[in-house]
Amino acid sequence: DPVAEAYHHGEQVSRTLEYAFDDAIIARLASALGHIDDAAILAKRSGNWKNVIDPETKLARGRHEDGSWITPFIYNKWVSYITESNAYQYTFYVPQDVDGLIQTLGGKAAFIEKLDGLFSQNLYDPGNEPGHQIPYLYDQAGAAWKTQQRIASLVAVYNDTPSGIPGNDDAGQMAAWWIFSSLGFYPVAPGIPEYWIGAPLFPSATLNLTSGKRFTVIAKNAGAKNIYVQSVTLDGKALTTPRISHEA
């Protein structure tokens, strides 16, 4: 059913996925503020994304009020229940629970295969904001090298011409994606204070923090043709997972 009060009246699958993310982040805020009951309600609601993942196709799919799935199922074109994208791409809009999504899609190998299919069929749109985190999701499935491969190819799309970004730079997010990705890390789930590691573009880059301290990324021999990260250390200690905390 259309939502009369919304700017986009249809697009219910996208709305379900995005509201689930919103609930997950607000649950974290509620918990931090000591509102335990609210946090529990919101955390439960944040799992609503599972209601729109079809167990047969393992993709986000339109669903009727009686629970039946919409037919025919078109996953590779814009449809009424997806916002400015396709169902295949929106399947990966679960940044708050990537482990849960991996499990729902059949495990790490199946998840990697599903991600590969998105890119091999040219269904990934780098200009669609809710998909910015997708290339980084390989990290959680144990295939960080594929994240590095995808990021390097996407960074290369940008250039210094008037059409140098691959889409509308709404609120500066397209430029922000390039800045983060060129540094070598990205906030996969805004509101969860961590960054997932990709492929640094520069041999060295320094952030001047508001605390007066500096955070320096050193990626020896990094460049457009040398994209694969062999190991990462933070303050001299080896990282065991491909991510760094905002606190660090």
C-alpha cells in the first residue's frame, strides 16, 4: 500500500530496510541514555529487514499484506517497491547486521557469490547513496582482497572534470565516499563508531584531528596499480580484523 505521508509514496521494501537500520542506531542511542525498554523494542524492530528477504531467491523482494511475494519478480531494474535502484542492490542494505545478512543469504561463500553477481551483472550503482557500503562488505565474509579490488576500480571512476563524480553529490556524500575510500577506510554503518578497511590510494595521508593530534595513514608503495593490502598495524600492533574504531 502507498504511504501518503511520505515523499516517496511507494518503495516499501526500501523503507522497511532503511527503517530497520534507523531502529538499530536509535536503539544504541537509547541504550547509551539508559532507556533500556526503548532500546529493547527498537533492537527487536531493527530485525524487520528479514521480512523482505525472499528465502527462495535470497534477494529483497516486494511482499503483499497477506505475506505472499510479488510476481513476476524483477530484480535487475527499477521497480515500485525499491527506491531509485534495483532489488539486487538493496538486498545489501543491512549495514547494522552484516553477519545476520551473511547467514540469511546462506553463509560466507554464498554471500561472496551474491556480491560478485551484483558487480558482474553491472547492477551496482556507485551513484546510489544506500549502496556506498556494499564494496566493503567482502571484509566481513573473509575476502578483504575483493573489497580492495572493488574499491580501487570505483575510485578510478572519479576524475577532475565537471562530470567527475558518478552521480548526484547529495549532501556531499559522493565526495565524502571518495575521501574516505582514498584514505583506505569507510564508516560502513553510520552511527556505529568503526571504519572498515579498503585500499589506500596514497602512500601517505594525515588527518588533523580536533583534539590537536594527528592520525597518519602510511601505505608504502600504494598506487592505482598496487592495490592489495598485505597487513595492517595500528600504533605498531597488528590488526586481527579489517577495521579500526572511531576512538582509535
